[in-house]
Amino acid sequence: MEDLEKFTQSFYGYGNINSDIWFIGHEEGSKQNSINELDARVKTWKKLGKKTLCDCREFHLELKMGNEDPFTKGKRQATWSKYIEILKEIKNLSIYDVNSKKKYLQYKFARNDSDHALIELFPIPCSNLPSWNYSELAEEISYFDSKENYRNHIVEFRLKKIIDLIDEHKPKIIIFNGVGMGKYETLIFWEKIINDKFNEITHGKNRYFFKNKKDVNFFIIPKLIHTSNEIIYNVGKQANQLIKQKTPETFVPRVL
């Protein structure tokens, strides 16, 4: 159980912590959603050196718990596919068809030497926001008795760590995934990270949020896996402009 607690404190996701582009989400998804998978994740993290961020391909090929197909077959993963679409716009990537997107996912996405990072606020994978299949572990770690207690116990530590990582590495672009709702609202956490409110940018029926703080450009895209191509395009192009300059300029969204 000591290794599991260290995992919850020290593992934050995948990719390159020194990169200019970070995606920050609520928690990683899970196919198995089981204690067996969680145990395998902790063992994989230990084997790869107990790093703050692991190489995404190496991690899942070692894990072998159902998330390796994107790296062995280029199989689409809903959230990661949206991230790649945003990266395409920010970095002007030559990804024009299904095959080129598969190759990018298999060999370049969230690698240790990539130009981006994937970070999760909460470290334990779940199949959806309400799910929590780890209550049996409460015999050893009391706050695992419910998802609410688990979240309440670790959230302030994790928020502080993410803030410290931002201050240390100073990425140029941070894109938060989702705003949540009800007791799973995440907007309040993103506001704590920036210690401020976001500006809402509306375009027709769609919206996203933006704030520049201390030369870091923060975005929030609500409901990323359901969001329109228009929002992905506009966020990507705005980030593309900002990453090339020190002082943010006014961005005019484009209608697709």
C-alpha cells in the first residue's frame, strides 16, 4: 500500500514535463476499472522509474490492460484524438488523413521527448466520473472507502504540486479538459490553479475559456470529446499565435 500512496502523490501523467504545451484533465479513463489494473499501473510506474511523467507508449505497452491498442494498432482513443487535433493546429502538423493520425498516435504522442504533456488532476483511473471500484482498499488506506473521500484527501496536495510544476517548468500553453458539473465540477480546480477567474469566449452556441497569467496562456475546453471542430480550430490557432509571441494579442475566432 505504501507504493500506491506514493503513486497517488507522485505520478501525474505522460509526455515531456519540459514541453511548451500541457493538457490537464480530471482523471485518466480505464477499461478494466479494477484493483488488478490499479496494481499493475503502480508496478509499471515503479518499473519505469517512478517518474512524474512517463512515456505514454512505453507505459501502456508495459501495462497490457487494454490501453495498448492505440500504440500497437493506432486505434482511436476519444480524448487523445481530440488532443492530437488541437496539437495539429498549434504546431501545424502534417496530419491530413486517418493513417497519418494513427502514426502520430503510435510513435509521437505523449512521448518523453515530445513537445507536449498530459497531466491528470486525480491519479486513479476510472471508467466514468461517478465510478469507484476501489473501496476494498480502505482496509489499508482509509480514504479509499469512497470516491468523495479519496478526492477530498488528495486534491489540495495535487493542486499544489501542479502549481509548483507550472512555476518550475513554465509551459507556454495549458489546456484544461472539461468544466464538469455538480460534485464533479472541475472549473473550480482550474480557477484554483491560476488563482483567478477565466474569461469566457463565445462563438455561436459554442464557448471556451481563456486567461493569461505570468506569461502562461490557460485555456479551458468544455466537454472536449463532444466539442465542435470549430472550437478545436479556434483554440488551436489562438495557441499557435500565442506560442510564437511573448505578449498576447487579440484573437478573432474563425467560423468554419
